Amino acid sequence: MAKIFVTRRIPEAGIELLRNNNHKVVVSEKAGVLTKAELVASLKDQNYDAVISLLTDKIDAEIFDASPSTKIFANYAVGYDNVDVPEAKKRGIIITNTPGVLTNAVAEHAFALLLAVSKRLVESDTFLREGKYDGWAPLLLLGTELTGKTLGIVGLGRIGSRLAQYARAFDLRVVYYDITANSDFEKMTGAKFMANVDELLKVSDFVSIHVPLLPSTKHLINADRLKLMKPHAILINTSRGPVIDESALVEALKNKTIRGAGLDVFENEPKLAAGLADLPNVVITPHTASATEEARAAMSELVAKNILAVLKGEKALSEVA
């Protein structure tokens, strides 16, 4: 019987899978995020064989030192910028993530944000609830149509590719940027490859970000690049907050450099850049793009399956490179 620690409560599907395989699972009793000190204290001298971590946990040398018996840290997220992967590899510790199982959920959420901003749904809802609606008017809360316009996708992974498929149903033209072109994807969707981000920003009416957080992608969208966008453009981000310079975005939205934005992630979560929440032309959601019953349960199962494989001496299903 192995001992497994979960840093925060997650859906029961994966927990049950581990327990049904006769492993002991200990779930943190704290409702919120464990501080670094609390996480160290929870792991120290407990001889855990595996840990299920969340993107809010900073997993680094200090954590590895606190739990030298741990063979695998299974990250309950697609991204793993919260984990010091090189340090883990140096120690022979396996790191896994949860790709694939939340693709639909995040792509749907990105498209929902695009629709919400372009149709001014939140503004309209607030306007009505505040008792300001006194009847139909020709110029009341005019939004913009999607049909015939261009969607620029930055990062053509699973989620970006799925978003492009949804775009076809709305007769959107699709352009995309990634490290390399994908001819199969282009044949399937009619999308056009852009050689650099700047050119994509210049031609797109809507831009959706789907890149991992790396040193090269931090502030990928900055003040200079926001100025390259069309004045009526809408920016969507469901990847990682620091990919956008949030303070620069606030200024761009205030000054109508771009029309609007839909954000599910933020540069300094859970804090927002000053003034962001006061802007009417941004729709913000609290990092809930993958928050569907189906996706979160599947993530729970995948972290459990990764742990079970490693404990059996098998290859993990989704070990990070």
C-alpha cells in the first residue's frame, strides 16, 4: 500500500480510483491554498510515495527535500510552470500533467468569452439589472458580428486547434501562429499560417492566446503589440496570465486601443491589475475555463492513473518532457 498526499480537495473520481487500488490517500484539510511552509510541514516525515499538486502549489527543491520518498508529483493541470521540472529530473522524480482531457472545456470557454465580449452580454445584463432599460433603442449596446471576420490563434496546441474548429461554424476566417506550420490542420480548417505574432495581430479581429508560460512567452502581448491590433479587436486569454502585460492591457482598454478583452487568467492571481475590474469592455472569469464536471473529473482520473502506472513501475501516461 502506497501513501499519497493531495494538496487540495479535487473531484472524487481519481481519489476513489487510488483507494480502490488499496492505496492510502490523504487530502489536505485546508479549504484554500497551502502556503509553502504548510506544504513542507504536510510532507515532512510522512513518507509519501506520490503527491497530487495543483497549479497554485510551487513545487521546487524545498518541496522535494521535504518529501524525499516521493516518486511522482502528478500536477492537476495542463500547465506545469509551477514545477521546477529540471530539478525534478535531476533527482529522478517524475512530473506529470493532465493534457487532452480539458481541451473541449477550455476551448468552449474561450469561445464563450469571445461571444460575451463581442455581444456585450455582461454589460447588457448589468444594464438591465440596474433598472436602466426603458425600452428598445436603435443604438443601445451595439456589439459586433463574428461572421466573415478573422480569428487569430496564438499557439496551435490541442485547445487552439479545437477553437479553430468551433470558429468554422461561425464562418470565421482563421489565422494562426506557432513554432511551425501545420499543413494537415490548414487542409482541415482552411486556416492560414502566420510567420510571426506581429503579423497575426495586425490582421485579426479577434485574438485568442493558447501558449504555455515560458520565459519566451512572458508578456508576449505587451504595450507595443497591443498597438499593432485593430481598434475594434478583441483579445481572449485562457492560457496563463503573465503572457499578457496586464497593466498595459488596462491602458489599452481604457484608451480604446482595442475594443475589448475576455480573460480567465491573470498576471498576479488572484489579484487583478489596478483598474481592470472597473472596465466595462472586459469580461473576467476566475480561472474557470476547465471548470466543467466532465473535465475536472477526467483530470482527477488522469492524475490517479499516472500515479498508479508509476507505482507499478510502468511509464506514466502523461509525463512532461
